[in-house]
Amino acid sequence: MNLLENYPIAELVVGQRANYSKTLTERDVILFAACSGDVNPVHLDKTYAATTPFGEPIGHGMWTGALVSAAIATCLPGPGSVYRSQSLSFKHPVKIGDTVTITLIISEIKERVKLVTIECEAHNQDGKLIAKGVAEVIAPAEKLNINAGEIPEITIG
């Protein structure tokens, strides 16, 4: 079981950073398409994707956005956070096999209302900027050490 620890509002400081990484797999693309309904062939059809400027299937842009969400939920501030808003601009595609690292940097804290502004950047394994934006998060008030949720086995048929 994976234990998650958060940073309540009292422990957060401007400039605090966290990183979260994940490698995009073909399975991730299929599962993201299934749960989102985004079945654009640029993600799922190798023959079609070969005719695009990318030359091969690419990951959904919001898969990268989902990694930002995961980084906030599991790393900074962590469990108990409430996502309020997110701006995100995409700079380059993510291809199957790319490892995306999300970097979160706290840029502002409004302690009275527990609102934290977080600069968000996504880079691939070559250091290329994939996406960037800003999130607003309501930070947790209490310290938590909690088991991560378990994902059941999913079969793709």
C-alpha cells in the first residue's frame, strides 16, 4: 500500500516545489479515450496519425492535464486539496513512450482562505516544455497520512 502525506496550509511556503512523473503507454491512451470519450483518430489510429504532422499517434492533451491533477492530489499540497481552477497551454505533443514530469511551484498563498496559486509545467524526458499553466487550489487545513486508493485491474479486450 502506498502512503500519501499532504502539506496543510500552515506548512506551505512560496517557492515550495514538487515533481510527479509518468510514462505514456498505449494502454493509457486507450483508457483515456474510453473514459473521456475523446476518440479522435490522431490518438487511436496509427494509419491516420501517420498522415498528420506528428507522424504517429499522440497522447490526449488533457492526459497531461490529468497528470497536473495527480501531482496536486498526491504531492503538493496532496490529499485533502480541492482543485479550484486551472489554466493550461499546450506547447508540444506527448508520444507513446514519452515520460512527462510535472513540476509544481507555489507562487502565492492566501492563508486566510487557504487558497494556493501553483505554477505548473510539464516537460518530457528530453527537457522539452510540453505544457504550462497556473492552478488554484484550496489547501487542506489538517495534516494527513493516508493510504492511496487502489486501482482495480482493468482488462482491455
